[in-house]
Amino acid sequence: MSVCLSVVIPAYNECANIGRVIEDARKSIESRDVQTYEIILVDDGSSDGTGEAAGKISRDISNVRAVSHDRNRGLGAALRTGFDNAIGDIITWIPGDGQFDLGDVLDGLPQMATKDIVVALRQGRNELTRSFISSCYHGLIRILFQFEARDMCGIYIIKRSVLQEIRPRSNDIFLNLEIPLSCVRRKKAVGTIVLQIKPRLSGVSKVANLHTLLRNILELVKYRFGL
């Protein structure tokens, strides 16, 4: 399936990782049946030089573009910025920390011939803190939506036209549940793939903490009750 593909890569304080992530992403895309592609780097208000590194990469590589936030706004806001700037018919994303292989994500591309969205399910590392936070969050999702999100890792491939219809609004990591939930509610055709999580190339997780959990519970409740 030959497609016009946009890959969004949000990054917050990932200066040590971003160059390698871009290099690996380009190799993965160019080994696929992709007609044209672009990579959109979104620096989410980093303080470690990620924005400068992204800008240099975009100047050196013609099909890489860089966008920067003036402050840290959250993963959802970074993704929405990337999605708003994307021009491909098909859009996907990976984080800038190197924990997901874009080549594995692109294994779901053939399904897009018949699906509106392909959602990635998670396999791999099982950290205690992350597992506890995920269990609390997913338990609340089951209560509010009768929807099983336990194995979803937040990565997906989606048609740009579907994203434009959904118009997601979350600024936090909840965006990555908001989008599949909205597709299910609109009876879109949903496919799945399984991804392995790799160790971070460098740095620490930005999401495995109580503060992020509480912010996303608030987003979850606001979405459920239309607030």
C-alpha cells in the first residue's frame, strides 16, 4: 500500500536521543512502500537544547520539519501541534525517547487499506511504578467507558481525515486514549498491532509519576462528561 505518510515525533528534553531517533525513523520509512513522507519534530518547550538540535536536523534534511513550543505544554498538545502541521494522508507518531521502533509501527500500514485507525498494543518491560499507575488509570477507564485499554501503548496509525473529524483536544497523555475512544464512538474501523517497548536511549520517563496520573484522570472525567 503506497501512502503519503506523516510521522510526528514529540520531544521534551530529549537532546541526547533525538538524532538517533530521526535516523532510525528515516531508515524504517524508506524501507517501506511509502510514496512520500515527512517527519515533524515537535520540541515541547525543552530546556536541554532539544529545540536547537531539532532545528539543525530540519535544516540538514529536507523532509524533516521542526516546530517548537515556547513552554512545556504536555504530550497531547505537542501531538496536536504535529497533527495540525501534517500534510500526509496517513499520520502516525513515536516518542522522541527511542522506546518504540517506527519499523514495528509501520507493520500496521497494510491494514490502513481497510481501517480508519490501527492501534498498537504493548508488550515488553513491566516497571512497578508504571504498572501501578496504569492499573489505577485503566480501572477508572473501565468504570467510566466499559472500555479495555490496558494493553494500549498510545501509538496509532490514523487517517488524517479521521483526525480532522475527531478534533481531539487534550493537552496531556490522555489524548492517546481520547483518539481511539472517539473512533470507537463513531464506529470507525479499528485494527491492532503489537509493539515491543525498548529501554530508553537516555534520560528518564516524563509520564510515570503521580502528577501525570492526576492530570490525566481530570482529562478523562472532562471527556466522559463533556466538560
